[in-house]
Amino acid sequence: DYTARVPVGGTSPEFDSVAEAFNEMAGRLYATEASRRRLLSDVIDPELGLDIVELGLLREITIADGTIDVCFTVTTPACPLSEFFIGEIRSRLEGLPGIDHVEPRLVFVPPWGPEQMSEDARFALGISD
């Protein structure tokens, strides 16, 4: 679960009110897996022109104590884009409210397959069911 990063009980009641509102908003922003995935929907595979969410490359996104852990894969272990994706994931998530650390992790289990792509991505690439 998301852990708020703005301390409440600080310098004034006005600050506490703003901090509580911020924490509530940030908690909603990252509350669901779908909302977390949307944060990375503009990370585009430069070879295919589709985002990593539609390609089915994201495995899991968790947030705890200000750290966002992003497990992702690539289409093959020899894919040259691993480091590119790590940099893109970091650049999209670093500096977000309540996020102190971004930890992209490349995983190969389970292996990626075209069935993990969205229907729209399969259509765009001419892959039929």
C-alpha cells in the first residue's frame, strides 16, 4: 500500500490540513494497479512504437514506504532495450509526490509471450489470436 510522505502534526493547523489533503490525493493516485500502470503508459518501445503496458511487459508495480518497485520484462533475454526501459521508468516516476526511490527490476520469469499483449497491440502489430 501507498505510504504518505508528508508529515502531519507539523508547524501549524493550516499546514496539517494541506498535508492531509495531499496525502489523501496521492494515496488515490497510486491506489490501484491500473492507476500505477497509467504512470508508465508513455514508456514507448522504440522498435515497435507501442508502450510497455500495451505490450504486456509490466509484471508488477508496488509502492511501500516511498519506494516504487517496478517489475518488468522484455520480449527476449537478448533484447537490447533493457537499460533503455530502466532509464525511462526512472525518468517517469522519480519526483512524483510521495516517491523517494524508484526500483526498476528486470525479470524473465514467467517468460514474455505475445498473448500478454493487449488486443489493440496485437492488432497494431498484425498478430491474430
